[in-house]
Amino acid sequence: MGHVSVDVSVIGTKGRRNLKGLIVDTGATYTVLSREVLEAIGALKLPGKFPLKLGDGRSVEADAYALTIELGDRWGPI
């Protein structure tokens, strides 16, 4: 598993934010973005908390949001 740096756009109900040099963990299951970015683009908060197991073995509950991500000519929901 490794890390790469990519330029992406994230899109929500309020607009789009271009993120340059976003660090991507190629072995990760989830995408993590700052609350500032989520609020700025109008990402939709999903109801409830979701259980996650972190790489260090800890279990936590986290908020989850729905938005669209663009990477090059590909796009989709996350």
C-alpha cells in the first residue's frame, strides 16, 4: 500500500472546490476531507454515525457525507 498525490475536484450542493496535491492512501477504504471543505461545497451529511476501524486498530464512530469527486475524466459519488 502506498501514497500518491492527485488533483481532484469535490462537488456538493453549494459548488465545487479544487484540491491540489491531495494525498491518497491507496490502501484506504474511505476518503477523509476537512469539515471546512465539506461545508463550503454543501456536502450532504448522512444521518447517524458510522463505525470505522482505523489502521492502528482503534474503533471509532464518524459522520459521513455524500458528494461527488472528479479525478481527470472520471467522476462519481463518495
